[in-house]
Amino acid sequence: MRELNEVLQDWEAVIGLEIHTELTTLETKMFCGCKLSHDDEPNTHVCPVCLGLPGALPVPNRRAIEYIVKAGLATNCEIQKHSMFYRKHYFYPDMAKNFQTTQGPVAFCMHGRLNLEVSGRGAEERPACAFGAAEAESLASASAGAVGLSASMARDLPEGAGQRGRSQLSQPSHAQAESADLVTNDLAPAAPALAGLASYDTASLAVPERRDDGSYTVPIRILRIHMEEDAAKMVHVGGEEGRIGGATESLIDYNRCGTPLIELVTEPDLRTPEEARLFMEKLRRIFLTLGISDCSMEKGSMRCDGNVSLRRRGSTKLGTKTELKNLNSFKALHDGLAYEICRQAEVLEEGGEIYQETRHWEPSRKRTVVMRTKETADDYRFFPDPDLAPFDLTDEFIDHCRAELPELPDAKRDRYERDFGIKRADAEQLAGDPDSGAFFEEAAAGMTGKAAQTVANLIVNELAGYLNARGPEATVATCGIAPTQVAALARLLAEDAVSSNQAHEVFELMAASGEDPERIVDERGMRQVNDTEALQAVVDTVLARCAEQAQQYRDGNQKVLGFLVGQCMRESKGSGNPKLFNELLRNSLS
């Protein structure tokens, strides 16, 4: 197959995401009082409601509704005061009642938007031809009929559930699939029922522009965020990579069944795998800041389905999409989409046909394989849940949720950049994790400029590396390293008391012992020598011993200076300041 960058010169990838997030910080399930369980013994937190026994009646979790409203407000969605729950039917081996309770055509949160900043090597995935007028036409054609509903569902909507132009309802959304796939081609009867989903105008789509450094900002529209319940956890014993194929038996843990789950569905505004990865990373930072989920992709509390189709550059007709199911890491999302784009291009260029199907990404083999052909909305047999009354959210309820919103990652990033003077990339990384952000603010209190940047470097590099080496259970809050210790180490670096290499060693010793970095440096004789007279003597000794390399430098070989600095450090047993050695060597060799 051809490389991704080569393929994207000829083909346009139209990508939409469905991101599922369990509300793991709640105490109970969505429709019953069972405890949310993550690591308990299987099937120990179940009841007649989450097992779907006859006569059991669901009761919605109020706190879960607050969480989804906060998620909608944080992603610039319109909060719908009136919405309903529906039943979605097809064969559910992991759902005892054999249907899923989910939201209908009008979700709690509709029509949001997040701006995505793409820079560095990732920005190179989007070719130059995917900007300007061509991209404006692409967005408009991909967004035609941004919301699709089955006619039968639309007829069930209550009076006044929303007003929206008929032109928006002509065709199903490319991004919708699985629980968001409420579509048929016969949508005209749905238009009057959707009157009110107002300020969603595809005619004024913002088009990204590439900046001089190659970076760009692209607005990604959010079709909806709806609430549903998660299914049980299935474990396939003996199958390859945990799949059912080849398994000898399948086990079901109903503890997870009924867990509150929100699903965010984007519009088909993404054009590269890197944009998809960055969008999911940004959404994860927002949800972590809101405190609604642990967003653990390793444990499955946040996962993603990616929908992608190809069309020739300049074409306005959408291709046939495939769905990549249950991608559980940022790398899997990027690599799976990249492979699927290249696979589809190869099939189409050889005269083959792309089938609408759900595929599985096999990371060990770096390929996608077919799981099943895609169901349509009619296969799901949606109808309003007769056991759950429609929701009417009050202004007071929505204002209460808005008042509880914390400072969001983008605003915090801008504040760190403005008030502390640190690099934007570091500010974004710190602001995206509530614990890291709080740690930084305490460690860098009263600092600006270089001092604050040194603190940021220690947290982003040393602390993050230390935690990663100890696995997903290690956190900023539990690692035993205090902000005051990092601040003290930053001061030693600022004073040139230790080198960056020494700082790494001091950090490891500090983390292991809990001792103050000043004490570690003094007890181990690690404090750098900054006495120019003493260092000059070392330089003279090295130059006398390395006359050949000294002459090479004088003859124009600048690279040899690094070798000479290394010899000076060895001669001083690592105690000399390498910056001063560099300066003294240049002066001596001039």
C-alpha cells in the first residue's frame, strides 16, 4: 500500500468520531441504585433493573444528567430542555434485557464545537490542497443533511421538540453510526418534528488556514452528546487478542451493565488521523477537568469508534464509510485510521468496491479486519421507552450546572502562558491534567519567565517520566514528590548549581528518599563549580592533552567542541559547569 501522505494528495478522507465515556466518578448506575463497580468480583453489583427482569422500573440518575449537561456546556453545545429516552434493539449478548436504553433524535446536548490546534509534524498530514476554497466546498458537501432521523422516530417526537430547516434533513450524517445511527433515506416527515435545534448553520462553516510555521486551527463541530447505559463486560477465553473468534467460552460480568455512558458524535469535519487523535486528546482533557470520568482508555472507560470514507480530491460525493470499533488508545485511533485510509485507496484504485462494514483494528498485525456488515436504523427498532418519562430541564438546573464548571483547559493554558510566561506546548500539557496543573501552580507560585519555565520543564519531563515508568496507577497526588521539592530543584538549576544531567539524578534520588534536593546535592558533592579560574585550569590541561582536536576546531570543525567539553567534564569529575567550559574553550581557542 502507498504511504498516508501520498494517498492524501489524491484522496480526501472524511472522518467522524463517536467517543464513548463512562461516568466513572458517579457512585451508582444510570437507572438503578447499584454501586458502580470497576475492580470488584464479577456479578456482585446487580439488581432486577440492570438485569432487565420483568416488572423492574428504571429511575434516572440525576447526577448523571448534571454531568452530561456540564459536558455539553464545556463543548459549546446547545442544551436541549426537552428530550427523551428510547429503546434500541438488536441482539445484545452482553445486555440481559436485550435492548439498550439510549436517547432519541434530540439528545441533552446538540450542535457543539471545539477548535483544534494542529502543529508540528502532525500538521503535515493535511496537504496544501486541503485549505481555502476547496476545503470550504468539501465541508459543505460532507455536511449536507447533518442530522438524519428515521421517519418513524420523528413521528414519535413530542410537539415542539425543535425547529430546524428541511434542508438539513435531506440525507443521513456521515458521522453517525451505531447508537447515533438514527437514519434512513426517507427523512422528509422528520423535518417538522425537529423544529428548534436552531443555531446550527452549515452555510457559515469556518475553514482552516495554514500559518507560516505550518500549523493551523480547525473547528470541529459536534453533532450531539447523548446519554445511554453501558453494556456488560464480555471476556472471550482462548480467542486471539481477546476476540470471540477461536474462543472456547465467553464470560459475562454484569457489574458494568447499566453504567452511565455519554457518547459524543462529531460531524464529518476531520480530515487526517492526526486531527482525530488530537480531538480525542482534547476531549479527554476537558472531561478530566470536569471530573466526570477517569477517562482511562486502558480500562475501557473511554473508547472511540472512527468512521472514515474516501473520495477523490474535488469530488462532492461521499464515499462508502467503514467503522473502526472500540479503539482504546490514541495511537490505535491514529494508526487504525491511517491504515484504513490507505487500504480503501488501494481497493478503489484497483477498481474494487468499499462495503459499509464495522472493522476491528489489530495493533499487533497493524491491519483492520471485518467484524460485521453495518446495521441500519431500522435494524435497531427504536421506540420511546414507556418506562421513562420525557425530560424537561429547567433554566435553574442548567444554570446550576454552568455555575459548577471549573476553569477549562484552553482558558487555563492561556493563563499559564500569559501569567507565568511558559511555552504554549508546556502550558497545554499542564492545563490538561487537573493534578499536574495544581502541582505546577503551587511549585511555580511567585515565579515568571525562565524560573517558571524551569519548573514546567521538570514537571513535563522529569515528573511525567517518573510516573510513566511506574505504570498507570502512579499519579501526581500519590507519587510522594512535593511541589516545594520541585521548586527547590528549579532554583538549583537557575543558579547553575547543578547541570540538567545532574538534575535528572537529583530528581530520582529525591523521589526515592523524599529528601530535599539541596541536601542531596551537598551531601553527594554534586554542586557545580562556577569558579572561572579553577575551570580555566581544567581547560588548559585538556587542550594540552588534546592538541589535535584543538587544531581541528581552529581549522573550522565546530563539532569537535562537544568532545572537548566532555573531556573537561571528565577531568573535573563532573563538577564543572558545562556552560562555562564551553565559553572558556571558545575563548582559549580563538
